[in-house]
Amino acid sequence: MSKNLIGIMSYLLNENYLRILEYIADKKEFTEREIKRQLKIKEEEIRKLLYILEENNIVYPISIINNNGKFDFRWGNRVQDKEKLFRLLINKEINRINEEIKNTPKTLYYCNECGSAYNFDDAYENDFICKECGSLLNEKENFRIIELENIIHNLQILLNKYSSKVAKKEKASKAKGKK
């Protein structure tokens, strides 16, 4: 998994990133200037998200447009379905987090005096004594796993919320079409 997906949840929860993703989701091609003009979002913010999407094979650069010394970039979109795009991003992040959970020790050993933390092997090697201050280490649950599980839960809620939002919009547009 790409390390740049590490923050995709914060991007998805950021209103500007959601607006950018919704704007590009149904377009085959677009430019950064077009997004900036339509959504009134800073180019740096737009470009940051587009680079992350490029690294994850969702968008790709087509060309650089030189307009009197000001450069604009034309991008292509490989996923032109909003729900599919959001599902892809969220599922990639869920998979990355599950992998991190799998590789994170469930128990850590903390020093109450200096705050140092050790995995089991390091703690055992030092007879469960802190290398820094010599205090006895205490066994504690690794709260990082709980945080990661909460992030997965929030991502699944976001995915369900977005899917139901898309379904409602599609239902409303079909109803308008029948009238």
C-alpha cells in the first residue's frame, strides 16, 4: 500500500478535498485551473490531492499548458464514477490500516517515570527495566490499535453515508426524469 494513503481519511473528511473529488469524479479530463475557477480552492491544495491520487493510479497527468508563463496541468481520470472512486479510496485506506494493525504489537511496556515505550522483545531483553531511567516497566494495551480500529469504523460510516447519499441523488434524478 502507498504510504501517501496514510492521510486519505483526513482528505476525505476535509470539505475542499471532498468537493475536488466530487468535481473530478465524473470527468474524463480536467485542469487544475478549471478546478480552482469552479470551486475557489487554492492550487496547492488541489495539486496535493491530485499527486496523491496519481500515486494511487486514479488520475494521471496528460500535459502541461503554458499560458503566458503561468503553467496549468491537464489531468486524466481513470475512475469516472463517484461512488466507485470513493469506495476505492476508502477501501485502500481500510486495507492499509488493517495491515498496520496486523504489524502492530498488541501489548507495549511503558515506563511511568520517563514515558519510554518498548515492545515485548526489547522489554524482555532488559529484564523489563527501562533503559533510560532504570524504572520497572508496566504492561499496557497498545492504544494505537484502538485508534486504528476507530479510524476503520469512521471510514466505514463515511462510506455508508456517501453510498446512501449517492443512492438518494440517483433516485431523485430518476424521479425527475419520469415527470
